[in-house]
Amino acid sequence: MTYSFTVAIDGPAAAGKGTISKAAAAHFGFAHLDTGLLYRAVGRRTLLGVDPVEAAQTLTAEDLDQCELRTAEIAQAASKVAVIPEVRAALVDFQRAFARRAGGAVLDGRDVGTVICPHAEVKLFVTASAEVRAERRFLELQAKGSDLTRDQVLADVKERDARDAERSTAPMKPAEDAVMLDTTDLSIEAALNQALAAVNAKLPAAD
Ligand code: DC
């Protein structure tokens, strides 16, 4: 397969877009980029004292390879640096090049279908109620030894949703042509099947 084909998957934290993106990429043999990791890596560097714009402009593969990027503290730092237009601008080219690589790509984030890849062949917006998302994130963090309470995780999710959706540059929102996927009452398997069906419907026919 040598054509480029982009699947853009956006939505709020813990809606299931990471799981769906990884599984869909594996299913179709596409590359996968979790764009949130870029913002988390920038956020992590700011917690270490680096200026956010400088951190974004000098991000290295090593910054993305840090095992502790998935903490609640780094998620908040990521959401804060993501408001800064110069930070977002510094990360655009890498994401667009990834999206157009030969062989197909799945990118998940907040603005992939609206700003990074407005011409993506497939766009999904994966969402779920804040309570269900917070419960999923709570269980994930607990398994990693976090001592945050359910209420703290819910407050954190809501604060991040509001900041991500209300910022003026590239706010989180569904693209007009996105397929909406609400996973509140869906199993992972059912959600994945819907995502795979949306991609299959747009794949070029085999010769
Ligand atoms: O997907 P995530 O939870 O790892 O993302 C962390 C933060 O990064 C999120 O709260 C907002 C920001 N982000 C963004 O602004 N744009 C993206 N495409 C991906 C993430």
C-alpha cells in the first residue's frame, strides 16, 4: 500500500479515542500518532522550568519517550501550554507530515480533523459523559498507584474539557463532517467496530 490516507480522531480526555486509534491503526496497518503526547512532552518540560514556546520549538524524540508523560499533573500542564498559539504552531508541521506519510496514518487529539488535517479521508469525534470518562481515567490512574480520588479526577477532567474547548486557537470541537461516536454506553468492541466501519466506508477499493 503506497497511498496516503488519514484518519483523524478527536475528542475529550478518556473518551476512548486512544484505544480506538491504536486498534484501528493496527487493524489497517496504518501508523499511529497520539498528538496529545506532543503537548504532554511540552508540558513536562515547562514543569522542569523550560519556556513553553522554546520547549515546543526544540522538542526531540527523547522528550516523547518519557514513561511518566501520562500523569494527571502533566495532563494539566499539557492543556495549559496547548492554549498558546506559538506552541501549537511549532507542532503543526510534524503532525501534518505524519498524517500524509505513505501507507496511511491515524492521528488522535483535539484539533486533528479541524486544523491539522481538514482534508482527512475519515474524521471521528469520540466522546462520552464526563462522569464515565472520569471513572475510566480514575481506574487507569489508580492502577498506576495514583492516590487521587474520583471527585478529584472528575474535577480535573471537567477543568481540562473547559480549557481545551474554550481556547481561541484550535479549540476542541467536532469537524462539520466528523462521524460522532458516543462511547458512554458502548463496549470497547462496539465502539471499535463503528470506527472500523467508518474507515472501511472511505477506503479506496482494491484493484
Ligand atoms: O489527549 P491527551 O489527554 O493526552 O492531551 C493532553 C492535552 O494536550 C489536552 O488536554 C489538550 C492538549 N492537546 C491539544 O490541545 N491538541 C491536541 N491535538 C492534543 C492534545
